[in-house]
Amino acid sequence: MTEPLFILAIVIVTALVFDFTNGFHDTANAMATSIATGALKPKVAVALSAVLNLVGAFLSIEVALTVSNKVVNIQGPDGAPVASLMGTPILTIVFAGLVGGILWNLATWLLGLPSSSSHALFGGLIGAAIAALGFSGVKWDGVISSIIIPAVAAPVVAGLVAAVGTRLIFRTVERVPEERRDRAFRWGQIGSASLVSLAHGTNDAQKTMGVITLALIAYGSWTQLDAIPFWVKAACATAIAAGTYIGGWRVIRTLGKGLVEISSPQGMAAETASAAIILSSSHLGMALSTTHVATGSILGTGLGRKGAEVRWAVAGRMVIAWLITLPAAGAVGALCWALAHVVGGWPGVALVFAVLVVAAAAMFRHSRKNAIDHSNVNADWEGGLAPATAPSRPTVNA
């Protein structure tokens, strides 16, 4: 196996690992409220979400084309990797960006923070591209139009839509007995949560498809700017579905119990608002953060229901994480590129991959000190981001 082919193989494996972490990190976006209200049992919820993420991944490629064409500046008009003419190892840039995204995903999962997997990925890629090529290595117009603007607008719009929807729902059913009302809306939540999972597949699974296609372009084996190889679609769909099935219980707990004590009507309003915005953005090719959308929707339901408790301290910590995600993942991506570049060639890539494995194992081991799984994800919120009453038996779920 030649060195470029070896590095390409490592990049593809790392991209699928990122896709897997994206799956378990973002399960909460679709299922946190349904689990919190009891509309779905935790294990049933993550299994349903996994299947629909798998299906959704095949429904669109617009976001994937945004990632492969509008973030890192390595292509000419014909799709050929122009930066390779400068002797720059483009595959290493893509690899370093993925490592930055994975490490940020794992760190925020450990803390139970619903930060953006999408922005972690983009931050890692941007940081690695700047370190390798300078600021000209980034397509800033694409970053602003397809990443930054949606990041600001999406949670605000989602919150407003969910707040209005919640207010209308409670006015409509105010004379209905609470038990009967909640039972009806729990059935509605199954449909709305399923739609969010399907929408998530059309947006987040596409990002890893775009990264792998970017790597294939850099390698020189793919030049089409308007298509994604089928095997890439299938591999990414499978990886994100597997991650979703594992269940990111720490983040599910924060979104389901930490922001708002949510009822079934609120949950349905939040999920419906999230699904509408995510599907619209996928159609337009906007690589928005589904985490931002889901969080904005949940906060909106708290504002839309009279007397609901919103834990602004938890929301504030989330916003801080959102603000630092791009630069933090970018810094890690830049450092990973520098380490791989200094060592050089495949040994440099192998060394960074080893660092990734060690860091991931250390974070997973630390998470076992306060394990959260399906058995305690709905425990009463006591103020921390991730803590819950530890189960009486060891767990293996994320």
C-alpha cells in the first residue's frame, strides 16, 4: 500500500469514527424530550432514532456537497485538488480536522454538554486548513453563509416557533384534563420525534459524507462536484445509525431534564419546530447545528408555557460551549496537523491517530466514574450537567 493510500484509509476510518460520535452525541436532539416525558422508553427511543437516521441519510446530499465544496479551498473549477500542486498533504489536513472534531465531541459528551458536532467538525477542518495553507485555505464566504449565519439564526427561530406553538397548544387544550391531554400528546411525540430523527439523518450524516468525498478529491480519485459515491453514503449512514443506537445518555439527560421540566405538549412542540427547521435547512444545503435547533426549541417551550421553570444557568453554560466550539476544535485541528506535519508522512498520521485513541479511552474511562444510561437518564435533576444517581450495576452504554 502506497503512503497516500494508507493515509486515505486512515482518514476514512477516522471520518466514520467521527460520524459514530456524532450519532451518540446528537441522539438527544431527537429523543431527549420523548424520553423525559415517558412517551418512549429509553432503549426503544434510541433504536427508533437509529433506524430513521439511517433512512434519512439517503434522502439528500445538499449538505454533503456544502462540506465538500464550500469550507476548505482545495479544488479548482474542474474539481481537481489545486493545493496538492503546492506539495501540501491535503489528506493530513482533513485527518487533523476530523481528530479535532472527535476530541471536542467526546469532551462535551463527558460533561453532558449538548454542543454542536457540526461546528466541532467545521472548526477542526478550518483550524487544520489555516495551519497548513494560511487563511486562503478556507472558503470564508461559504463558512459565513452556510455555517455562521445558520448558527446564529437557527436557535432563535426554533425558540420562537416552539414558544408560539407551545402557547397555542396550551390555550387550545386548557379545558382538557391533564392526564388525558398528556396521554394524547405522548402519542403525538412519537411521530414528531421520529420526524426529527429522519431530519437529523438528512443533515448530520451528510457532513461526514462530505468530508470523505473531500478526502477522495484530495487523493485524486473523485472529481465530481455534484455527487457523492454510493459506498460513502452507505458507510456514513450505517456509522451514524450505530452511534445513535448506543445512546448518548449524558447529553440526553441534560436536554431532557436540565433545561426545562418538560411536559408532553411542550415536547411535541419542540420536536415539530426542530424537524421543520432542520428539513428546510437540509433542502437549502445549510450545514446548521441540529443541537442548536433542538436546544432553542426546548428553551422556547419553557418560555411559551406560563409558569414553566427554565434553568438559565444550564442554558448559559451551553451557550458558552457553543461559542468556543469552533475555535477550540480549530485549535486542536491545527495542533494535530502540526504534529503530523513535523513527524511527516504516514508516521505522523499514525502518531496523531494513536493520540486520538489514548485520549478517547481516557475520557471513556473517566465517564464510568459516574455512569449514566437508560436506567437513570430520567433521574431528578440536581443541578449538575451530567450527574445522576449511579445505577447499581456496571453499564457499557455511552
